[in-house]
Amino acid sequence: MRIHAETRVEKPGQGQDMTGQVTAVSRSGAHTMRKPIQEVIQLVAGMGVDGDAHQGETVKHRSRVARDPTQPNLRQVHLIHAELHDELREQGFAIAPGEMGENITTRGLDLLGLPAGARLRLGETATIEVTGLRNPCAQLDGIQPGLMAATLDRDAEGRLVRKAGVMAVVLTGGEVRPGDAISVELPPEPHRALEPV
């Protein structure tokens, strides 16, 4: 099922906003937490963000490379919703796009509510597939003490909620820039909830 930016999908008992827009794009050629803002980034199919330290077919996250460098790279692109930045600023954290390591900052799309395998169309040609959640790490506290805890929560049943964005792989390359619309294609049901990758 193809869902365009103007469409909302309502599931029984919950509403999920399927609209979205890119508000910022970032990349860093070094393994740094902060990624400098760019005017445009180029996504490369099967690889990730051109010029980014996490670009590649196999895992690039340093702790994962140490365990098994042959693992597939399910973390080619990191997306964070700007609504999280808003929430963190209300709690006293001075957070701007790119500072938490994301490549793409979005607004108006419930990233955390997407199922595994959801496909996002960004700009004119780029398509990515959501692989899972970003697991907040202690490096966030290097930006500002307490930031890691602020990106974690508990739901009504006491389950841990990770709010630090989602990870994806690139299916179709293309340029992505601020202002680009995002459309969503959901995978066939039954949907699988996102897990950390």
C-alpha cells in the first residue's frame, strides 16, 4: 500500500501520522557524535550516505565492527524526528539537528511508530527501508549530562521506549535536502514492531 504525504492511516485504537518533511540533513566523514549540517546529502543504494563514516555494506559502528566486521550494515542512515528535539529543549537540553548523530531530521512523521520494513521516499528518487531503532548510548551524555536518560522512557506496561530515532538502509539512491517531502509505503501485514539494531 502506498501512502502519500497528505494521507493519514488510522489503525484500530491508535492514529499514526504518515506525513513528513525533511528539516535538516547531516553527515560526518569521521566517527563523531555530532554531524555537521549540509545543504544536501547523497544517498547511495546499498551503502548509505555518501561521505559519512557509517557508509558501507557491512557494519561500521565501531563496537559492532569489533564483534563481527562482516555483519550487514543495518544502520546506513540514522533519522531523528525534530519533535524529539522540541521535547528535549523543553527539558533544558540545547539540541540542534545533527548533534545526536542523525543524517536526516524529519518533522510530522511518527518514525518510532513505523513497522520494520517501512519504506520512506525522500525527495525525487531516494528510498530507504527502516530496519530498527537506534539504541541510545552513553555518548549522548558527552553532549550534555542526562541526555541519554532523556531519550529513554517507559510505556504504560513498563516496557522501555527508545526515542533516539530509527535506522535504515538505502534501497534507491538520490539527493536529500531540507524541505523534501517524505512519503511512506508500509510492508504487508502483520507488521513487526521496531527493535534496536
